[in-house]
Amino acid sequence: MRIFDQERFFEEATLFIREWTTLLSEERFDEACVMLDEPEDNGRNIFWNAENLREVFLDYCWHERMPVINNPYHMNLVKEVIDFYNYDDGSGYAVDYDIPLDGEWGDLTANFQFKKESHNLYRIYLYDMRVM
């Protein structure tokens, strides 16, 4: 869980996702997974670890090679795509983030859930990664 300032939630959540992506760009997949909360075991959720996270990137390139995951801070942030969707019941946000790959903002999108536990406390889940 992580605390976010309600007045700066979008900015802080964006920084969190950029930090997570930076770890991926440094091939620190285990540390990136540690940043995420584990979802409840309801038979539908993915429990992310370094291996299955790497597998997503290999699948993206048809297992021909591992793409270069770029540090978002070394990219043109004007072209960064990050979309926040407020849950109707007020329980948090879904967030889509296009991962920078091979020097470009790609179409491989990380789908996060920021689930509100209390006023400023959120659980952060990586719900899915898919081409959008």
C-alpha cells in the first residue's frame, strides 16, 4: 500500500508508474513486482513475478527477442500516454500506461488499479498488460 496526497494524486500516481517503469528499464523486474500489492486470490487475478512479467515482453516480440524497455525520464514526456479512469463507486482509479519500448512510446499498455483503502491509502495492482 502507498499513501498519496489527495490534492496531488494524479501527479504522485504518475510518478509511481514512471518509477516502476524505470525499474523495468534497468531489468530490475523483482523490485518492480515488490512495488505492487498482491491481489486477493479469486481465480482471475494474476500474481506478478519477474518471470511472468518478462514473458509479457517476450510475447510482445513474438519470442524473437527481448525489447528494450526505456526509462520514461529519457523519453519525450509530451508523448507519454497515461489515462486515469475514476471508478463510479469512488473506490479508486484504473490507469492505463503505454510502456516505452525500443525508443518509442509503444502500444503495450500496463493496466493498473489504484484501489482506495482509506482517505489517502491505496493498494496498487497491475491488473494486466496488453497491446491496445
